[in-house]
Amino acid sequence: MWGNEDHGKKLKLEAELQVKYWSDLKAKGADVFRYNGSSGMAETIVGHLLKKDDVVLQLQRELAEATHLEDTSAGSVLANQLDRSLKVSEGQIVSLERRLREAQVAKDKTKVRQLEEDLRKEKARNLRQKISREALRPRIAQETDMEIKKMTKEKKSKGEKWKSRLQIFAMVLGPMLSIGTAFIS
């Protein structure tokens, strides 16, 4: 996000996010970092987090009790957003198909090509959203639980313990990051 292009716009967005959306989090001890995509910055952020006292996050508590990721607060919000986005996308597809038929009847080849491309892109976007939505279903919670048990067993066999809850949370967060990334795309 923090490349050189349009730096002023990004600073304005950051200020808005901090005041409008993150103020409650910051008031409760959250930290805000600018991540520039580098491994050095990632290490800095993780190092900072590892120095902090362990915190049991709401998502961690909810995942321990929930049978589905979508049954957690974060999963529910994401599921609702995906559902709304899917409805919009499906409406776009219907509209593009109708406009494509009209352009075909009018024999407007330029418009037909453009609408076919727009339709292809919207269908691909819709498919990514459907895959993301499906990923919230029970399989994630079951896979996460199995992975935590596997990692705990491996650590016990080596005489190790979890260094912090951050390690567990990072492992649990991995699937959510891939869902969020697919949702944003």
C-alpha cells in the first residue's frame, strides 16, 4: 500500500482510518503500522508483537467455541459482506448479459466485444467471491482445529511449548487472510 505513487492520498486515507475506524482499537492498546510489503517490515511488526504480553483475542475465543468460522463475529461480518457482494455481482452479470444481447441484436461489434470482456471479468470476480464464501464454511474450523492439534503434538514430542498465543493466532489467521485477499480481489 505504501508505494511512492499518490502518497498524499494514502496519508489522508490512513488518517481517516485511524480516526474513523481504528480509534477504539488504538484506545484499547492496538498498534498501527505501515506495512510496505518488505520482509524487514514484517519482521519488525512481528518482533514488536512478540514483545507484548499475550492477549487472547476475541477471534481466538470464538474459534475455540464455534464450529464454523462464519459463527465468529469476524466470520459473520465477512460472510455478510461476501453475501452482499455476491448479490451485487450476480445483478451485474444479469445486466451485462442483457446489454450484450441488445448489442448483438444491434450488431454493434465494438460494444459486443467490450461487454463480453466485462462479463468475463465479472464472472471471474463472482467465482472468486463464491470460493471465498465457501471457505468460511465448517471446513476451515475443522482444518484449523486439526492443525492446532497437530502442531501441539509435534511441539510436545520435541519437548517444546507454544512460545506465545501469537503463534497460534498466526496459524489460525492464515486461512482468514487468504479469504480476505480473495474477497478484495
